[in-house]
Amino acid sequence: MKTKKIILAYSGGLDTSVILHWLKKEYNAEVIAYIADLGQGEDLKVAAKKARKVGASKVYIEDLKNEFIKDFIFPMIQSSALYEGTYLLGTSIARPLISKRQIEIAKKENAFAVSHGSTGKGNDQVRFELSYKALNPKIEIIAPWRIWDLKSREDCINYAKKNKIPIPITKSKPYSCDRNIYHVSYEGGILEDPWNEPPDDMFETVRPLSKTLSKPQKITLSFKDGIPHKLNQKKISPINLFKNLNLIAGKHGIGVVDIVENRFVGMKSRGVYETPAGTVLNLAHRAIESLTMDREVMHIRDSLIPKVSQLIYNGFWYSPEMNSILAFVNETQKNVTGDVKILLYKGNVRILGRRSNYSLYNNELATFEEDNLYDQSDATGFIKLNSLRLILNKLK
């Protein structure tokens, strides 16, 4: 008889360690731990060692940072995705990539199921499982938080103690934290009261404004077809771009967002996010688009921002509508090439200038001085025609 296998998205924390042990016991199956390196800044070998100690038959550790940036973050920046006008979707965009690799490993290992550590109240359960189903409709999905008897973190701690699962001996934080190379998110605990201010010592990449640099800093970002590829006129890899820009922007206190968002599952949730590099890149990208993108094309793309943001947030990365939108977005980016000059200071990002060989800006046409390209008297007929329906409505 073949041994049953389950592929678990494993972080090394309390919840997924308890889940690993529970899955092995309840399903009498091999549990293969999958650990994705998305730039969370942790020693993943320690997590792998812990997984084996808890009972994993095999552990996969994969460095996905480059794929994460190139195939997920960059298309999101090109789309100008911004959920509910504020959230840059740093947690949401990571889930489809982890899910994809779980499904691929499940095929390789001939596993009958995949599993995750998301709770029954959050968005991540939806994001993981919609991705699983889109990529392999026949795979079995096990969501322990929705089916086991454990109801709280305290229950998990008691389960861990009873079954001799090592509990991390670290300073307790009164909130939960998720990190990758794009952002850091915080929720729960003291943040559940929307009136409570997040403590300054909570933030990992962005300095409090009182401790930011005393002088402003100018940088230049260069784009090619909507993709950033140079920092201060020097070519840079996607990973180093984010590492450097997170450090630079973070020192200036840039990238903190504190919002109450609408979860897909129906409730409101308070989240605090720090996205230093992402904040600068999104604003710079818009700046170079303003110079190089056709007006009507831009307006159509902008009309899709709420939709593409909602699709990412809700977990529909692998959907026909997302494929269609991304194909359109990719087409819009063909001439989004050039340089953007930026000032960083005290939490602010200010665009100082932009230039491009594909610029649609015509100084002779835009000038308020005399020109030979635009006959101002033509505007009279233009305004008359556009006001006709307004006049007719008023005469009713």
C-alpha cells in the first residue's frame, strides 16, 4: 500500500508546527513541509530542522524571491494595483506563488492533498484554496483551522506542550506579523482596536518620522516597458533593487499605511503595512506613465485598477479575467520607458522630474506662449458641441 502524502505550506511558527504534527496523526500520512523564501529575512534552515523534528518526512526550501518580483510584483506595479485606494497588496500577492509551487510539488511527490495554516476568518484561506483549485481541481485540500477541535492560540500552545513540539522562545509580540521582500504586515492583538496607535518599535523596515534622516535625498529610477531596471542610472537586479530601495526609503520613514479594510470573507479588519520600496516604485511608475502613455489607454487601464486589485486581494490571480487584464496591461506598458527623479524626505515621496525618448509631451503644444500648432479659436466649436446635451437637458 502506497504511503499517503500531504504538502504543507510551512513557516516554522507555532500554528504550522502544530498542524504538521496533527496532519501526520489524523491522516496517518507523510507530511512534506514546503518553505518558500520570499525575502522574509529568517533563517529558513532553522525552520526546516524544526519541521523534521516535528515529523516531516521531507522538507523543501526554495528561494522564490526573483520569481516573486518578476512574475508577480512587477505585473502588479504595472497594473497600479491598490486595494481600496491604499493597500499595496504585499501579503495577497505572495499566496498564488506559494500555492503554485505546492501544487507542482504535490504532482512530483504524488501527494493526495495540500494544506495551509490559515484560519477560518482570514483572507489567506481563500487565496490559497482558490489557487489550488484553479491549478489542480482534483487535489484534496485540508484546512485544519476549519475542522479540528483547537479554537485558539492557547489551545495550540497546550497541544504543542502535550506533544513535545518546540515552541519558539522569543519575545512575545502583541500582534501578528507577515513579511516578504515587498512588505511587512501587522494585524491582531493591540491593533484590533482601530483607535490604538501602533507602537514605534513595531516597525521593521520603516523608521518613525522622529528618527528619520535630517536631510532629503534625491534618487533616480529608470523603467523599461514599465519595469524598473536601474537605480541612480546603474543597472540593478530585481532583488537588489528591492533590498536597496527598502533601505533607502525606510530611512526616510516612507511606506507606512494604517487602514481598516474589507476582508473578502465579510468582516472589516485593521491592518498596518510598511512597503517602502513598493511605495516609491508605484509613484515613480505613475510618473513615467504620465509622460509616455496615451490618454485613452491610461483611462481604460485606470478604470481596471479597482478590479485587478480586488482580484489579487480576493485570491483570483489564476482566473480568466486576471489573464485578460494582465494581457491588456502588458500591452499598455510597451513605451513606458524612461527616468524619474524623486525626492525622499520625512515620509514623503515627491516627483521632481521625468524624461523619456517615448514622451508624448510636446512643449511647443503645451506652452502658454505663442505657438503655431494650436489654434485657440478651434476650442469654441469643441465646447459648443460638448455642451449641446447639457443645454438640451436644461431646456426640458
